[in-house]
Amino acid sequence: MPQFVGAPIFDADQHMYETADALTKFLPEKYQSAVQFVQIGRHTRIAIKGRITDYIPNPTFDRVAVPGSHERYYSGQNPEGLSLKEMTGRGIDAIPAFRNPEARLPLLDEQGVNEAFMFPTLANLVEHSAAEDYELVAAIIHALNQWMLETWTFDYQSRIFATPVINCGMVDNARREFEYVVSNGAKIVLIKPSAVYGPQGWRSPALPEFDAFWSDVESSGIPVAIHASQPPLDAYVNQWEPPGSNNFMTQSAFRNVVLGHRDISDMVASLICHGTLTRFPKLKIMSVENGSDWIKPLFNDFSTWLKKMPQAFEENPHEVFRRNMYVSPFWEGSVQGLVDLVGRDRVLYGSDYPHPEGLAEPLGFFKYAEPMDENLTYDFMGDNARRMMGMPVRNPTSDALPISA
């Protein structure tokens, strides 16, 4: 039976490319000197507090990689052993559809995409580079959210849902920022999978001291996206091999093997082990672009420690995951395997367009997908995201899953 491809798509992972003033246009004057673009030879880099980072090759995004240029790498079709940089080749000028929603909407129509979450690209760089200056991080993140609201809005024609950022370093500030974005129409927010730095030092945002923030989020019914970002464990990797470039296109095999999906696995483990998802059982947490290979090992660890120290868990951690978590696997992952592990209503499609590690076009997913029946295709390609958002589903059959509460 041929794969059904007619399900209306809700792409849970698309990206904007910010303009050069996205971090600074609304940044208070006293912080302006902390964010600088610097020229190093022919290349532009961003410096936060004088620290130059090359994690993102061109943070102005005036020229960007061709969408999907790394597709062969991530699909395991790299017999020549090309590096990501070699695969990238020559860039292209950023088109208006990468920069604003008015131009993006016709492109979504061409791609067959009905709705999309629109993630920023610069946010994780800021939180990583300035992590221990929590007041600066808060100021830059608020400035970015103001720019996003002005440029994209948080809800463009109920089709493009930009994802403002919340940094939890200071709980009261996180609550204010959440109130600000929700009052301006945000339908989803973005949090980095990482411990946060605040007045008490490094902390998991899942500890009880952050409960006031999570209570606000639960009351709103708004999902929280935890999107892949610049890994927080640079110092650990640098103990094992000499530190070189942090450019994601030139990172070593050792770094990739050791870090794996440590950040998202630890974040979800904290949300469950530290009890946030038990204290707030209606929270909706979505893992995006973090793959899905990390879930089975995490489930195995949960099983081991549930047997050894059952008193440490108020609920079965597997059941908590399946109740609160949604997963948008990276596009080369197994959908059916993930469905078997976490449930059919918990999986969301994401293309990562227009990033080079994403797909050249969202419908290109069907080149790699294992066969799915029509109902699962409807659920995965869009209806599960609509249920999560409280929107009407598009599957016309009586076998469609009900809308989640």
C-alpha cells in the first residue's frame, strides 16, 4: 500500500533567521556594549561581553546555508566522509521568507504546510555565551522577544506561531517575561534544555523554587518547547580534547559521541525526578529537534532506579513522560518506534526548515519515512500538534484521536 501523503501539515520545527539588530534594537543602553558584531578577516562573528563565539558561522544571516544541504549527512549517506562544512558549499542570500511572516506564509502554502512553530536561531547562543551574567541574559532575551513581537508577531493569522524565549535564571523575571509574551499573544514559549544561572548559582529550573513560574505556565495551558541548542558542556569536553572551534559544522566525533543528547535527557530527567511534572500534571512539554534515541536509555534508567529507590518517585516516571511530554523527533528517526515507546498522540512532525541540517522541503520527509497508515500520518504530520494547541484536528475519519484536555 503506498504511503498516504495528503495529511495537512503542522510543522513543529521551522526557523526564522533574525536580522542583525534582533538582539540590540530594544536592548537598554547600559547593555549595548555587551553585544557586538566583530569582523575577523572576511567573517563576521558575534561577541557577548567581549567573548567571540563561532558556533553560528554568520550571525547576521545575510547569507545562509542552502536549506537541507546537510541532508545526506544526517540520513547516513556520506560515503565520501565529507564534513558538514564541505557539504554546505556556497551559501545563498537570505530571502524575505526567512525574515518575516508576510513573505513566509506564501512559502508555507507552496510547501503544503498549514501551520508552523517558528523558532529563533540566535537565542541559544545568547544564553550559552552570557550564562553567568543573569541580568544581561534577561535583558537580551527580553529585547529579542520585543523584536520577535514587532517583526513576526507571536501568532500570525493562526498559522505561524513564533516562539518567544523564557530564561528561568531569575524566577520573578521569568514570570514577568512569561506574562509579557502571553499578554501579547504568545501561544507557545521556548526554554533551553539546561540548568540555569541565577542569584543562587546554577540550578535546575525543575526545582521547587521555580514552582511559581511553572504554576503560571500550567494555568495558561500554553506548551513549553525545549529545543536543541548549543550544548552546555563545553568545559567537560575540553577536559578530554584540546578546545578548538565551537562551530557546529566542525565539531569532533568524540564531542558528538560523548555529548549525544545529554542536554535534553538531563532536562527531562530533572522535570520528572525533581517532581515538576508531578506537581503540575497538566504541563505540556515538547522536545524539538533533540532526536528520539535518548528516550529508551532514559526509560531504562528510570526502570532501574524505580526498582532500587521507589520512595524517590511519587509517580511512575514512564507514565509521567507519556502524560506530559510531546516529542518531535529529528526527521531521520523512526516514527513507529517512537509511537510504540511514548504513544501515538505524543509524536509531532518537524522539518527544521530552512536550516541546513533540516529538510530541503517539509514534504521531503516521505523519502525517509517508514510506511504509516493514514490515521497515524494524520496524527504525526499535524493533528497531534493541533491537539496540543487546542485547535481542531483535520482527520475526517471516525478513527481520529480525540482532542486532548
